[in-house]
Amino acid sequence: MKILSKYIPIHFLLMLIVGILIQFYTKFWHYGFLKLGILFGFLLGILWLFLKLKKKVLFSITTLLVWFCIGVSTTYINNETSYRDHYKNYLQQDFRAILKIQKVLKPGIYYDKYQATVIQINETKTIGKILLNVKKDTAQNILKVDDKIYTNPTIKEVLPPLNFHQFNYKNYLVKQGIYNQVFTEYHTLKIVENNEVSLFGFSENIRKTIQVSLNKDGFVGDELGVINALLLGQRQDISKELINNYADAGAIHILAVSGLHIGIILLLLSWLLKPVEYFKKGKEIKVLLIVILLWFFAFIASLSASVVRAVTMFTFIAIGSLSNRKNNIYFSLITSMFFLLLIKPMFLFDVGFQLSYLAVFGIVWLQPKLYTLWMPKFKLVDKLWQLITVSIAAQVGVLPISLYYFHQFPSLFILSNIVIIPFLGLILFGGILVIILALLSILPKFIAEFYSGIISIMNQFVSWIAEQEGFLWREISMSFFLMISWYVLIISGVSYLGKKSFKRTVVFSISIALLFAVLIVEKTIKNSRNQFVVFHKNRKSIIGKRVGEQLLVYHTLDSLEIQNQKLLTSYKIGEHVKTVYHTTYPLIFNQNGKHILVIDSLGVYNIKGLIKPIVILQNSPKINLKRMIAQLNPEQIIADGSNYKSYVKRWKLTSLSENISFHNTKTTGAISINK
């Protein structure tokens, strides 16, 4: 790891990342492109001056500052809302728009979903991505990539989650450059004639041709879905049950074309093209052919973000293999990351990007150390040991961040990877052969059945692993600072065990102390928390009273339904608390001396001794709100999701007229009362 600190691009990369983070979270630069150009001209002038004056320290500091500014700039430039022709600048009360389909997304229960570009508002050419939701109908009018549609849309913002610690879909879309969504129906859309075929559209047409050929040869269901996922980069056709099984087995990465798949393809191509090395400049020609074939695979696999990242990473690794320098693979990884973030800074926030690089770094750094712990004599055992050490190294690299994002740990990951990775190599290699034969209409039936059987066996094995519930640890809480502490401990611990010295002993000891300090601080904060939470649940009521590590849940759901509430699971994990359920609850709560009155369908509120209480309205009580306000003089009124919309609308108007704070969980989400 020490060698990395001497590799100059890593310093540039770190400053680039800092610039990206600061610009994304603070909108540090919002002064336009002209002033940005002037700033760069000024910095480059200063840089040239320090170079001429041979001021090495000042030159180095200014260079780092330049790369920080590049991080800010590339984030600003990649944000389409920075441009005047973004569609948000042309929205009117009533307008027509032309949308162009970019991607066909996984459909929801009621809507087909697409990523589209707003190319025109009324008569004005525009840019900007949008989420298109089209209500499903029996006609199956599925749109295709490159389709242009003329519509009179109602553009809405993507709403944030309505409960604490739930997945923030709005934030996710913002990082994809999508800020709004449209809801419409197929019969209202008018297809605009479009003879232009984009690169993505051409790729989509090839995939459709491949899928039709595979269908003719009898590939259906999850087997076809797995082929689409592994070789064509499309996961839409895989059943939700199978996806959950792969996740529970610790093998969900198998279903998304990533570094693992590209790495296996790279090894296969390297083996197949070995004879090319015997020609003049054979090694260079071989690498060139590998890179071309990898990018052709990326093209077939829809050029999705995960595929492009993985192919870029291994392109740099393949090119770097031409050099015989020690630690070359580290430099290739750093350079590929640097290149990707320079072009697409939002990759930094992509979970797949983070997992991919951490897994590869884990393998490159840790696997050789693990492998030397035991040197098997038999070749088969040696290959098995290599596979085990690769799996462990990759898992160590991604474990803290996986717990941070997904909150579960499949302890049978070694077993699943030992079996699945050899299967994956066979499926990838065989799949390419099957696709070629299917396209030529010469795929023998026995090969199709054999290949389909291999996929079926792999799926059955994954399902069996997923059924071993006792080996799947769920609902693991992991804060951001705890995740960082674990990475510090892993890096310092492995370094210490690799080569013991006084300095490494001190660093390792400090990392242990840091981890315990974070644990103690978080536990102290957790035990001191005292919250009263009104959750949002459509047509139901859920209230939580948190005291330290315990959350008392009062609700109107049945016992089985409340156990499966994801909103409570998210809160439990995010706050690291245990839950106790109650089906009945008092009408009055006391939250640190503040009275909280619950008025349900009975409409009872004639209670003495209440001083400016907080009032929660549940199950649409038929009360005169103005009279209740006059009697209780509440500090705030909260309406949860169990109330009729018409009642809530009326209550809000009354509260505003009486100058009383009103909170509707349907629109503004759950509320926490900490008084």
C-alpha cells in the first residue's frame, strides 16, 4: 500500500474526489461557465509562474488545487440543470413535449417505466432526463429505445421517502441526472416518426434479435432471464423471487454484469488469443484484440454504467499488462478510476462503482497474502484454495460497505462462490457460443437443453443456499463512521500482520481504539435518545415511542402485518433499536413533559389539564376542528395516513386560518417529536 502514496495520479484522484463531493453536496460553484474558464486561466497562470520560479512546494499545492477545481468543474459541467436549455427552465402551466426513450427500465406493478430525454418543450429544443411512467394496459404497447413520443405531460417532482431511513429513490435519481417524472397512459401518446438510430438503439435492436432467436430455441422463464442478465446486461425478466434468492445467497453480483464477469471474459480471451503472442508485436496485438472484444461485449450488454465501468477498469489492466513494472495493477486501477470520475463524476456515488473497485482492490491486495498461508501440493486443491482466497479477499474488501448499504451478511458466501464462479465461467463461455449458433439458426437442441440445464442447476443451488435462513444474518446496523472505522482497522490490521514493526503496531492499536471509540459514542448517543415518532402508513396508524434502545410501537394493524412493515425495519436498522408491539395505546402520551393527544374515530378530546398539546388525528374523526382548537389551543396538529383526503384538506385550511402548525404525513412524511 505504501507504493501507492508515491504514485502521483493518486494524489490528483483524491483531490478530484474532494472536489466532486464538495460541489455535489454544497453546490460550491454556481457562477456559470465563463467565470469558471477565467478561474482556470488564473490558476494555470499561477501554476506556470511557480514552475518558472522553481517553487516546488507552491507548485505542488497549486497543482492539487487545480485538480480540486477540476473535480468541482466536471461535476458542474455534468449537471444538466447548469445549462440554459434544460427543460426545467421552459415549463409552463400548459405545454406539449417531445420525449425520446433512452432506456427501458424494470416495470412496476401498475406502470411501465422508461428513462427518457426531454428534447423539446413546445417549440424550444431542450435537454434533460426524466422518468416516464406509462400506465399498463392489455394492448402491451411497450415503447422501444429511440422512440419519440409527443405528449401533454404533467411533470412532477420525485418525492423523497415518507418514513425515516427508507431508501431515498429521489436522491438515487438525482445522482442519475433525473429530477422529475411524468405519469401518462399509452393511448394519450403519439409516436413521432424517427429514422435516427442511436448507439443505444442499435444495441437494443441487436439484443432483441438475440432474444427472439433464443426464444425460438426454447429458452424461457428464469433461464432466459439469467442469460439476458449475464450476457445482455438486462435484469428485467428475472423473477423477484430469484433475485431475492441470489441476494440471500450472497451472489447477487452474479446477476449484474460487473468486474467479475469482465474479468472472467478477459481470462478466456487471453487464453484463446495466446497463439497471437508468437507473431511479431504479438503481445500488443493480443491486448488490442482483447480490448476491442471487451468493448464489443459492453456494446451488446447495453453500455450500462456497470458494464462501462468494468470494461474501462479491465481495459486499463489489459493495457497495463504490457508493462513489466511491479505493482502495475494498482496503478492501472487508480488510473481507470481517475479516468472514469473525470468523465462521469456521478459514478462516485454509484454503489456498484464503490463495490466493484473495493472488491478488486481487496483481491489484488489481500488474496496473495491469504494464498501464502497454505501451499497445496495437488493442482485441483490448489485451484480450489485460490478460489476460496479470492472469495474471502473480495468479501473483506466489500464487507463494511455492504453492511452499510444492505444490512445483511450471507455467511455461506464462500460455499456459494466456490460453486457459482466455475458455473459462471461455463455459462459466459457457453452463452457466447449458444448466442452465435442461435443467431445462425444452427443451435442443436441437445446443446440448448444442456446449457439451459446448467443455468437451472445453478438457480436451484442458489435457491437452496437462500433457504438456509440460519446462515443469513439480517438487520445489521452499520453507520457511516463505523464503516470507515472498520476499513481503517482492516487496512492497518493486514499491514501489521504482513510485516510487524513498532510503527505498524502503533497504527493498528490506534485503529482498534478508534473503532471502540466510535462504538461507545454511538451507543451513548443511542441510549440518550428519547423520541416520539408518527409514521406514515396508508389507511393505518403507526406510532413509535423510543426510549434508549427500545422502540414501543402502537398500531392498528394485525400482528402478522406489523411484523413485515419495511418502514419499521428501516427505522430499527437506522437507529439500531429493538421493537415491542402494542395493539392498544393510551389517548394521551407524555413526551418529556409535553402532552400528545390522540384523537381517533371516536372524536374524544374533552380532557382537562392539557396545556398546548400536540394533537394527532387518526381514522378520520368527525369533529369540529375549529371548536377543538378553541378548547385545547394545540401547539401542532398532525394528520397521519389513516384519514380521508377530504378531511385532511379541510383540517389544513382550518389550521392555517387559526395560525396552527399542521403536518400531513401523506405529503411531508413521518414526524419525530423530540421535546
